[in-house]
Amino acid sequence: MRLFVGLGNPGPKHAMNRHNIGFMALDVIHQRHKFSPWSQKFQGLVSDGIIENEKIILLKPQTFMNVSGQSVYPCSFFYKLKPEEIVVFHDELDLAPGKIRVKKGGGSAGHNGLKSIEQNLGPEFWRVRLGIGRTVPEDISRYVLGDFVQSEGKWLFPLLAGVGEYAPLIVKGDMDAYMSKVAANVPAEEKPTIN
């Protein structure tokens, strides 16, 4: 069994925020792999399904980003999951838009959602870092809490489609293949460069 966590902020006001790409990723996995309807549990929205003959729990914390661990910890405790059986999908300022990186452990790089989970579980969970790029530092809060604009759809939708389509590779433990397949799903000409 594994737990897939998507990070974001609850409510329609935040639905299309760049900070909510983790929620969007889980929504695509949920739809693509025909998971059960969402239900409320562990201060979050929970669903379950099967990928590669393994039970997967999806969790979208409804606690707000900065205290995501308050939802992730009780869920992981209930299912008796170790940190390395948890995969967290989140926005990443330090990756260009449309890029993806997967790694286990490491620091939070100032991401408050990751920081909250680390405080509750330690650092040894998997992170699927979904690039949204970075603006000048003083605009970071406004940028991540701003909505994706229409032009960003050229890389966002292929990225999310790949995240959902190739999720079985995560379950198989082939993170390198997962990164390669998802990256290849985003047309090269649609990956903007960040100065």
C-alpha cells in the first residue's frame, strides 16, 4: 500500500492557484485510474484505488498548505505506512515550468507544506516536484497564490496528463522512467525558459 498526497489549499478560491498543482496532479490520477469517490477523513479528501495490483490511497489535505502534516500524519498512522511509502506531489519554484523531478528525502527549500509534513513524519518520504518557475523574490507569495494563466496550459496540461498516465511507474519503483516519460509528454517547444 502507498499514500499519494497532493499539496494545495482548499476551496474554490484556490482551485487554479500555482500552489495547488499537487491537488491537480491527484485529480488527474484519480480520474485516469478510476479511483473511488472522494470522502472526508483525516482533515482531508481521501480516495482509494488500485494501480499495478497495489492499493493506493489518495489524500488532499484540507488543512491549508502550511499545516498539511496535520492531515498526512493521522492518515499515514491509520494505514501503518512508513515515510518511504508516501509520495507527495507539490509545486516547485526552483524548477522551470513543465519540469519534473522525483527524489526521496531532502530539505523543504522553504516550502511550508513539505516543512509541515517533515515535522510530523521526518524527511524520508518521496517528493514529486512539479516545476512552476520563479519570479523575483518579493513576488513569490503573490505568484504561487496566483492562478495559472491561459498560456501556461500549453505545458501544464501535458505535464498533468503525464503525471497521471505514468503513475504505475511510481508504484513499480522506477522513478527515473517516471521522470523521463512525464518529461517527454511536455512538448519541448512549450517548456519556457526562466531568466
